Amino acid sequence: MRSGAASIASATPKDRKWFLDGLDEGALAALPYLFEFWALEHQLPPEGDWRTWVILGGRGAGKTRAGAEWVRAQVEGSRSLMPGKARRVALVGETYEQVRAVMIEGESGILACSPPDRRPVWKAMQRKLVWPNGAEAQAFSAHDFEALRGPQFDAAWMDELAKWPRAEEAWDMLQFCLRLGDNPQAVVTTTPKNIPILRDILGRRSTVCTHAPTEANRANLARGFLTEVMERYGGTRMGRQELDGILLDDIEGAFWTTAVLDAMRVDEVPELDRIVVGVDPAVTSKGGSDETGIVVVGAVTKGPVRDWRAYVLEDATVSAASPTEWARAVAGAYERWGADRVVAEGNQGGDMIEAVLRQVAPQVSYRKVTARHGKGARAEPVAALYEQGKVRHLRGLGPLEDQMCRMTNAGYRGSGSPDRVDAAVWALWELMLDPGRARSGPRIRTL
């Protein structure tokens, strides 16, 4: 769905002038308060019969404005004194102060969004908003979740649930309160964080979710903000969570964690002695099939083995690609980085992999490797290299790192196959764990 504001913004200056000139004085005065006209797509409630709407977004993506406008839409009638769909609303934040400062009095809060004839009054002593039509919103702190015993509501807005202390208890108490009206609903606005209650909410059939990165709200952010944060956090797992608004999983028992990978981040690499492209080919190219993992890794291998360092340079993985397509992607990565060798798993496809690759790039130096152990057993020695500080990552490897944080000794704890991880593991074995074999045979480089 495209907002009216987007349609007008993309129109010609003549058409914009025609539209605005056609509005009378009352319509012009009302236009700033017609949120459906100005809203970004992720800020509008999805259609359908849902109980909870979760708005996941990066910092500054417009989540608070969406929550405040949803509350307005519930309590306001067609005229200032007419009742709306909801009469009693719960506003829950991490603390009472944050409910007041952000959800109520903030720049994107309820008071700032409300037109003069429908603006509620904040009664600080009672921690309550009261609208001209009699609707009320009560403020609650997630710290004081026991205060939710007793009240009842037909709507609720919860802000930044992912950072609440004892979020599960606060959420459970609120569910018992949502018992008024025909269809009590709740909205959660939060930057994602991997906590059990958020995963549980998102997994329920009665939950709908919209999502947006910080970039989506660029027009309403301070000049230079995006440039600064993207330079510092872009391409990191923290950036994927805090800027892209993506829920990241750290699995108990995983070989890698967000903290470990973020500590491995570098912005540049030294002169490399050897570069390898690791490949884990997909079994089929049909839609919904596994990806063909293609990961480029380089290493400094002069001096004693204990001083070697590896650098993961690029994730060039392709999805649902035909053999010729992924072979071209492999050849492209090989040429871009001036690689010394392609290493590909041959359990699936055998000699066909080399044949397809040589049709596209006959001068590529290629070695087939065969998996004799499970993925977890294969990945564990590579994880040890990270623990020893021997591997570094360039930025922009988010999807690969997401898979890494789901790899355990018992195997991969995620949907599909960890093709990106497999490709990286093969390349790191070639460079760091099997150096004698890695250096045997011809080393033909692309001309």
C-alpha cells in the first residue's frame, strides 16, 4: 500500500499545486493530522483479525509515531466529543517516566500527534490521559507490573518491550487486562532483541508484524545521523539489530555469538598472501531450495603458523540459481579478489561442479573437498580459530553471521541449510587448518 503523501511527493509540481489548491481552509488545517495520508507503509496496521500488532524497526524508524497514531485511531470518534472504538487504553513502557516523556509528551507522542479539538489532558498525579470524549489512557511501568492486577482495557500500547525487565511477567499481567469490548487489541513498538517473550509473541497465530529499517524514515531524521551511524555500525550484527530492525538469534551452545563476531570486525585488511573462495553448492535451483554458499576468505600466511591471520572478505552467496548462474558468481568473486583457489564441497554433484565451473572460467584453480563429518564437527575447529583471535570480518557479512550464530556442535539450529557457513568453513580449513594440503598442486590464477 502506498501512502497519499508518497503519491503526492512523486507527482509533478503542477499536480501537487493543483491538489493543495483544491483543498478548503478546513481541509488544509486537518491535513497534518491525517496520519493515513502521511504514514509510511510499516506504520499502518495490517488488515485482518489480529490481537497483537508488533512493529519491529531500527532506531528512529517511526515506531513511536505509529503507536501514538494507533492509539488516536482507537479512542477518537468522527467528531471531537463522539466515542471511538476504545474507551480504556493501557500505556506500558519500561518506566513511568519513559511513558510520560516518550509515549505521551515526546515529539512523536500522543499529545504532539493530536489535533487541538481532540487533544487529551495529561493528569500527572493520576498518571492518566483524558480525551474530550471521555476516553482514558492509563500509564504503567514494566518494573511495577503488579499494578496491572485489577484494571481492564480494550486496547494497549507497549513501547520498547524488548528492553523491559521481567518482560514476560509484565506481558502476562497485561493479557489478563485486555477483556473489554468486542476485540481488544495491543500494539508493541520495539527495536528487536532476542528475548523469549518477543519470540513467543511473534510466533503466535494472532500476531501480525510490520518491519522497517532506520533508513525508511530518513526524511524525518537529523542530517548526518544516518551517515554517522552507518559508518560506525553498518554491516555489523549490532547494526542489523539497531538500524535494520532485524531480530537476531544467539542460540545457547552456538559456536559463535554476536559479541564474538562484533569483536572480530575490521574496516580494512593487510596485504594478503593467499585468497580462497569457498563454495557449498545447492542441490537444486528450484524456488525455495537451499542457497549456493560462496564466501571469500584471505589470509596472511608468512611466518610461523601461530602468527597466521584470516580475513573473511565477502559473502557472494546466491539463491535459487542454476548451476551456470552460481558458477558465474563463483568466477566473479574469484576474479574480483584475485583468488588463488576455489574449494567446493563435492558430496552433492561430484565432478559435475568442476565441469560446470570450468565451462564458465576454465583457468580457475579448483579443489574438491569431501565432507566426512557432520557440519557441527567440521565447524568446531574453525570456531576455535575465532576464539584464538585468528579470524577477522569485514563489514557487510550480516546474513553469514546470522547463520554462524545458529551453528552448534549438534548441527544447525535454523531453517534450511547453513550454506554460507559451510562455504566459509571450507575456505578457512583450506587456508588455516590444512596448510600442507592447501599448498600442494598447481596454483593457477585468473589472468
